[in-house]
Amino acid sequence: MEASHGHGHPPLAPSLSETLMAALLNVPAARLHPLVRALAADARRLRCRLAFLLLSPPHFARALARLRSMPLPGKAALLGRVLLRSLLLLLPALCPAGGDDYRRNHLLLPQPDLDAALLLLAMCDSYSPAAAASSSPSPVDWRAVIVDGVVASALSVSGLGPTPWAALAPYVDAAAKCRRFVDVAAPSAAAKDGGGSGAASHAAVLALPPAAGDGAPCAICREAMPPVRRGVCALRPCGHRFHLRCALRWLARRNTCPCCRAELPAQDAAVETRRLWRAVERTARGGG
Ligand SMILES: [Zn+2]
Ligand SMILES: [Zn+2]
């Protein structure tokens, strides 16, 4: 499966959006249609919230102040989380067996964070260096800039017509951005790619199913495990069993199984994005 070399720029090929679209084309229509409906509803909800912020000066000011008070790494982390959200929303169609509890937990952004993130995204979408240069040196009126941008994008979206791809496109776009963003914002995670770095997702750890010892000792502490469903857990996805306390200590530092290195969801957005993206690439190749 040597992917298309000879494109002139091997590090870029194929494009991230193309990979995602290829993965979605492999999804049966019966699974794609509910996804399209869910995404359309989500997009509507976010658009309404942004419109509310633009129409209510105090709410807009509060969200802008929150955004301005964030240090740059905080803004980067917020952007990473919002982009990861798009990837997670697309994922049920790509790998339906994923943990829903964990997904919901990742999707949950507190309202102030979501407001700040909506503004940040709208700023990125609406901002053009040319317009900024032509305006006076006074501070940018973000509310006016965003309103212009929102009106322009609303017109272009309605121009796409009511095809399923129109609902998917912004999410595919954001999910591809999410992967690019991680390459730029967290290159150190790139070095550890595939190695499973950092803590496992807290939600995934909380959802570990209890299990009974199967006669084998715990591979972490080498001590026997009780043959009852207490104090022992099984890792997902591999099913290897450990003392719960041993597993908790281990997963606080790594998101891989100590026996087989199977990957659990990661707490860090950058590490998690890379993990999910590998699943997208497998689906794009038709591997399910
Ligand atoms: Zn143990
Ligand atoms: Zn394992």
C-alpha cells in the first residue's frame, strides 16, 4: 500500500481532506445519513450560538475578554480541542465500535470555553491580512469583521445546495485542520508518534470494565490477582487484565497496554488526534 509517491511533494500527499473523504466514501449510506443529520444539527446549534454572541454586546464582550486573557498556549489548546471535536463527531461513521462515554466526555466543552472557541474560529475564518492592512491602525473591530465573514460564508454554504456533502464539508475541513494544527502546535508529539505518549484519557480509564483474575499474575506488579470481579480490570481494546490500582498508576503516565502496547484513548488532544487519525487512514484504505 505504498501511497502515491511521485507527486512531487511526498511529505504532503495525499491531502488530509482527501484521506477523510476517501474514508467517508467507504461508509455505508445507512450509517452516513444519521451522521449527516447529526452534523447539520450541530452546525445549526453552533451558528445560532455565534449569532447570539454577535447580537448581544455584553456576551460578545465577555467571550472576547476571556479569549484575550488566555495566554497563547491556552488559545492553542482550546483551538486543538474544538478541532478535535469535529474529528470526533465524524468518527462514529468511521469506527462505530469506539467508546461513546469517552467520546461524549471529549465533546463536552463548558459554555464559556465554547463561546471563546467560536469567536476564535470565526476570527480565523473572517480575518484577512489585506483588509487589516487597509484599515486604520486603530484596533480591529472584531464584531464587524466577524459579521462580514459570517454573512459571506452563509451565502457560499447555501450555494452548495442540499447535498449530504454540504453538511459534511465543514467538519471534514475542521478535522483536516485539526491534524495539521497538531503537526504545527505539538511537534514533540510527532516525535513520539505511535509510541503512545502521555496519560490515558480519564474518561476511558473510568470506563474500564471490571474483570476477574484469570489465574495469571498481574503483569505490572507480578502478584496474583483474585478470581473475583473486584480490584481487577480489563483494558480496552485488548482485554489484558491487571490490578485496578496497578492499571490506574500505569495509565496515569502512558496510554498503552503494558503487555501488548495496544493504545487507549489519550488525555492529551494532540496525542489523541494522531491516534484517531491513524484510524481514519485505516478506513480510507478500506481496512475498516
Ligand atoms: Zn498488579
Ligand atoms: Zn494488552
